[in-house]
Amino acid sequence: MVSMRSLTRLILSHPATAADRATHGTVRPVSELIVPRRFCGPPDSGNGGWTAGALAGMDDADSPADRCDSWPAIEVSLRRPPPLDTPLPLTAADGTTTASIDGAPVATAHRVERELAEVEPVAPELAAAAESSYPGLRFHPFPTCFACGTAREPGDGLRIFPGRVDGGPHGERVAATWTPHPSLHEDWHTYADELARASLASTWAALDCIGGWAGDLTERLMVLGRMTARVDDLPVIGEPHVVVGEGRGQDGRKTFTAATLYDSDGRVVATAEHTWIAVDPELFGGQTPA
């Protein structure tokens, strides 16, 4: 039987024309990316996941033509902290979309042809119970963070508070529940049915910080350096979800993690892999334990 969700089709409100798409070997102005202050990570720069997802959404060459079907795996590299409330001109060349400031790259996005290894699911009741052990409740380096900050009010931040559940096949697993708020409504589309969905950028944000906590932000402060995500379906507003993160090892200053978002039926909504970079917290306006 085909579910109503499978039949849902979203209509792009401002479709790209053929002339808008990238031509191999040429550079073209696309538009601009702005990270509103609401979507900060550190207090003065953008949340890495939201910024990466917003840029992925501007990648016309690799996004679904009707923005209804599954999004392929798109890799976004963050070259410097994304500034807030600042227009970042976009250009596309040779399959890569770049957001820049004063001619210097802030982030780049391009499609990758590889499978992402999903994190095994966790039961909703186990994920909910794990939230009480969220390390960020005791100390948080970035309490302002849109995705996992404890200083954000319900309906403002995502308030995804992951706690440890067990050790997975690759490393420690953490999990949390998340119900998308109406303020996250996807604004690219006009909806063909009653199912409102969260934005692509918010979906990437939901997959972001849980990876950092799986890599243990309590041991060393890290910021997102690279994120690769595949979105099978935008999450439904008001529907409970479970997001699970997993540690995947370290190499010097780099920590590798993954995260998968599941809907209330236990189906994969989206999955991501991350590379985190250890940094000095003072350089990003972060806090250190007393």
C-alpha cells in the first residue's frame, strides 16, 4: 500500500530555469546566502549544519529538479566561520557551489557519489530517556547553538539534547527525540497536501551537533569542518522523530562521526557523516569548564 506521505508532492514556488543551472567549466553568479542570527552555533557565527544545509539547498545543479524527490548525498566543507546576517555571494563552477565573503570562500558544496553508512536506530522511549544524561545540561561550550543549545527556548532552537545509549559497531552512540516546530516550515515549496515539512537547512541542522556529542564535546571543543548528508524525505512538522549519532574515530585534530534521523514509523528520513576540527574555544566565543 502506498502511504499518504509517499504520495505527497511539493511544488517549487520559484523553479530554476535551464539558464539558471551550472554550465561545466564556467563560473556564474547564482544568488546569495544569508545566515540569520537565529541560526547561530557559536554566538557570532552560523550553526554549521544549518549553513551547510542552506548552501546545499542553493545547489541547483545537484538538487532534485522539483525539490520533491530524494536529495542526493551533498558534501559541504566549511572554510571559515559563517558570518551572521551578512550576504554571501554564491558562484557555481565545475559542479561546486561556493559561498564567499570579500572574495574568500566561506563554504563549498558539491554532490558525491558514495553511500553513507547509516547509524542503527534507537527506540523512541530509549532516546527520550537518554536526554536526561545530555552532557550539555552540565556544561555547554556554545549554549546559544541553534541545534543543541540549552539557552535556546522551545520553538526558537531545535533543543536536540542527546545522551549516551550504548556502544555501536563503530563507536559510542547517543540519541535524542526531536519534533519539528512550525517555525521551521520549509519555504521553498507550496504544499499539495496537509503535511507541512521542516526546511532542508533545519534537517541538516538536526543531523549536525549530535555528531559532535557522539565525538564527545566534553573532552575537547570542536567545530564542524565538513558534513555530507543525504535527505530521503523532509521531516513532517509536529511529528516525533529520533536522531541517533555515532562516533567513528579520530585522527589528530579531526574527529569523525555520523548521524541518522528517523521518523515515527522508524523510516530513515536523512543521514549524515561529519568531520570535526578541534579548536581553541576563545577563538569562537565558546565557554570552557570552570
